[in-house]
Amino acid sequence: MEPFGYRDERLHCEAVAASKLVAAYGTPLYVYSAGAIRGRLSELAGAFATLDPLLAYSVKSNGNLAVLRLVAAAGAGADIVSGGELYRARLAGIPGERIVFSGVGKTVSELAMALREGIYAFNVESAGELEALNELAIALGVRARMALRVNPDVLSPTPHHYTATGHSTTKFGIPFEEARALYRHAGGLPGIDVRGIDVHIGSQILDVAPFQRAVQRVVELVADLRADGHRLEFLDVGGGFGVSYTGEPGLVPRDFADALVPLVRPTGLRIVLEPGRYVSGPAGLLLARVLYVKRMAGKTYVITDAGMNDLLRPSHYASYHRILPEHHDPGRPEVVVDVVGPICESGDFLALDRRMPHPEPGELLAVDTAGAYGFSMASTYNARPRAAEVLVDGAQHHLVRRRETYADLVLPEVELA
């Protein structure tokens, strides 16, 4: 069952009307479907079951503790890129042995924190990071399980150049041609335990072919590394599994599995996947209220109480999100509008030149597929408190983050004497 749909012409999340949620919690409001999160994790786990998968959910996509607790309860783990995300994952009950640590700029304190938590693996992205990790592991009397993030130089068709990470001109990973030599060096370090290979080529990829090319290239390394004496245990194929933002069907986990399992199975390696957007994106909506409708110079602007501080993706990535009326009226005329927010920036918009049913002041709109990189990228720009977050589970709804107050905005600041 889809997490969001119309019942009696009113938008619902699972069994709860959007209007009921707004009456209880106000707007702007992030709404998440627990059923959708569970269902997507289950689909991925089932598709890759023959490879003993570790689903390391990408915390950066949506790190709300309630979401992470659903991930933990499903038996999945976490892909983290900071000490703060490690803290969140552990607080939510995700054990260290189900956590992988990615990212190009891990600090010494973050590395030490992760070593103390006994995480499953570090995805190392530079020779300097490898040396720092080795020194810390020796100092703490442990060995750091790790993989190198190998850059296969595969340019994937992502919607924006910011989200392509597997080609040679990005900051990510170790060049393929240098990987074997750095693995040899890692194998001689007393604080390092070489356990896997990592690859990640980008985000919001809807075609299996780039994943196939990347995994085929990385699998070439397996025999070489084993010949060099490395006891490999896993292959981390990263994340980036795309979702549909237009209402059309997205890519199915079975399609990914059919493409990747035949490549990985002969190696005998466990597969690690880092789904983020695939799990949380379609599980979330952003509800906003129309404040004003303004007509000027041949354009119609629909001004809402949600802006780029609440959902940055349209402004930052030129991304598309469907915008749905809370009340579905098939007879309402359609108009072409810009849906904009209250922020004092020309780049503050949720949709440009969008044909949609004519909105009226006071009504509710829903920004679809907003569960990933929505609240996690939100800010308090223009001194606007961040939105509340709600989790819906069947007929039940729970406030999982209260709306910030003006007092919250200044709470960390230190007043000078």
C-alpha cells in the first residue's frame, strides 16, 4: 500500500488525514510513514538475501531518532559520515557492529569515537586518513577494520553534477590505479585489519548499468588483493539507489539484485548496501499552508509558510518535487504558478512554472517525496525555527521532533559580559 493517498478526496498518510496532523502540530510539518520505511528495508533485504546483506542506512538522508529506531528494529545498520551521526545511530539502538563510517574528512576525534564503539568498518578515502586511523588504533590497543573507497571512474547519470561521485574529478575515493598499492601498505600496518572494498558512484541513480560497471571493475581487484594475502570479507557497493519524484514507478530492488548478485556471488563476499533516499525519501511529505497568492507581471506566485530553509533541494539541486493539494477536487481549474517561500532570497522556491490546481490562501499543500534530505538539510536561515516532525504508524501518529521556538534559536549563543 502506498504511504500517501486520497480518501474521500482528502490526503492521508497511512490511515491519518493530513488535515488532522496539521490541526495537531501546525505547519510547516514533516510527516513520515513508518510502514513505508519498514517496507522498503524489507524489500532490499529480501532482494539481496543470498549475499548476507548488511543494510547500512544512510543517516545523512534522514537522521531523526524515530526513523533510526525503525531501522534498528528492522535489523539494519547505519552508514555514517560524522561523529554526530554515529552518536545518533548508537542512541537509537543501532549496534556498532552494524555501522560503517564513510566520508573524506573524518577528524581524529571522530575516528577515535568510532574505534571505541567497535564499528563494522571504516571506508577509508585517503592515505592520510589510513595513517591517522592506524596510529589511533595502536594507541587504543585495537585493530581498525577497514576498506578503501575505490574510485572506479564511472560517471553515473545523476540529476545534478553535485551528486555524481564515482568519476575521477571528484574529491571522493582512491584512484583505481593506486588502490592495490595502498592496500599492500595497509596490510603491513599493525593497527589496520583489511576486510573489504568500498565503492560509491553517486546519488539518485535509476539505471542499473552504472552500478554494474562499477562493481565489475571493483571485482577485478578481489583476486589481486587475495593474492596479496588480504582476508576480504565484504564488498560495500554504496548507495545512490534512485526513487521517483514524478509519481512514475521507480527502480525496483529486484532489478538491482538481478544485476549485482551474479557479479558478487562468485567472490564469496558479503554485500554491504548504503540505502538512504530509497528508504526515507518516498516515506516523507512536507505539509505547508498557502499564505498568499500574488499576481505580478504575468506570473502567479503561491507564497507558502515553507521555504528553502525547510526544503533546500529545489533551490540547491534544481530538484523536482510533486506538490499535491490536501483537498483533491477534480473540477478545479489548473494554473501555472511559482510555489515560493517566505525567505528573503530569489532562490527561495519549492516549484517553478508548475501547472497545478489553483491554490487558495489558507489551504494546505503537500510536497511529495520529501523524507530524504529535507529536514536533514534544513536551517534556521532568516531566524526561522525549524519545522516539527511527525511519524505515522497505521492509525497512530507521534510527534518525533517538536517545532523549534525563538528561544531555541539563541540557546547555544553565549552572552558577553
